[in-house]
Amino acid sequence: MKPVTEPVMRLLRGIRWYLREVSGAADYDRFCQRHRSHHPGEPVPTRGEYERQRIRHREENPQSRCC
């Protein structure tokens, strides 16, 4: 039974990774890690604050895109 569970667990980890990347959850986690290392002692912005800041940055710094 053990040989079957390892591929299944690997598949589930892959699916979890993919969903976190697509949903943006991984971006927020990376932001939190970077914020803690660069600004120790300061509170980490909430997910909502992070999203508002990201949207504001995109609007103030537009980039041309092909599509």
C-alpha cells in the first residue's frame, strides 16, 4: 500500500502548489516573508491591505502588454 500513497501524495502536493500559485496565495506568503526580513518589528499588512497596495501599484505603474 505504501508505494501507491507516495505518487498520490506527490500529485496532491502538485495540485495544492498549482492552486496556490493561480489564486495568489503564494504571492502573499512570499510578500510576508520578505516584509518580515526587511522590516523586522513592523506589523505585516493583512491580505486585503496587500491586495489594495498591489492594485494601486498596477494602476500607478501601467505596463504595456500584448494581450
